[in-house]
Amino acid sequence: MRSYLAATLVASGLLAGCSFDSAVGMVNPYRIDVRQGNYVDQEMLSQLRRGMSRDQVRFVLGSPLVVDMFRADRWDYVYHHRPGRGQPEQRVISVFFVDEVLDRIEGDVEVAADAGAAGEVQQPRTRVVEVPAPAARD
């Protein structure tokens, strides 16, 4: 009886091992999207005007992720998105102040996902964003 039980256990272990190898390729675990930092979109940037105070910029964009203590005139808004599947994405928008008012914005500009050719690696470019001056009031 014992030899029958031992043989059954060994045979079931071998069968389980064989079926496990074929099942490994079929298992597709869920991977969560990880988003970190400040998401700044074009609509938010279009609300900014040269000459806005720090409080006004903070109201539009939110609190900056990075405030450099050695350069108090610069705020950095960093956003990192790592999807469960696919390539990670990072954006950096820098806001510069002169005399406590908004002077300029610099940041990453990314090409739309459907704009490039298939299989082509797209590199982000750094660009200075022109901030319009406030409209003159009559």
C-alpha cells in the first residue's frame, strides 16, 4: 500500500511539473500603472500669463514637486508615468520667476503617439514656451 501511495505521489508530481512548464507562457499577471509627480497639460499651461504672481501660478499648476533652495526663482513640475505594459514617460516643466512674477516656462515637448512611424523611437525635445503678457485693460 505504501509503495502504491509513493508511486502515485511521484507520478502526480511529474505530471504537475510538465503541465506547469506549459502554463508559464499562458500566465499574464496584471501590472498596475504608476503615476508620480505633477501632471501638467497644455490647457493648464495656456492659462499662464507673464507677470502672474507665484500664488496665481500655484493656483493654476498646483504646488511644484521640486523647489530648489539654491534657485528660489525656479519651480520644477516633474511627472513620471510607468504603465504596467509599455514604455515609461517623463515630463519636466520648469517655471521661472523674475522679481516674484512669472517670466518664462521651459519644458519637455513630446510628439503625439500616432504622429511617428511605427517602431520609430521618439526623443523628447526641450523647448521654451512663450508666455503672453497680460492683456492691457482700458
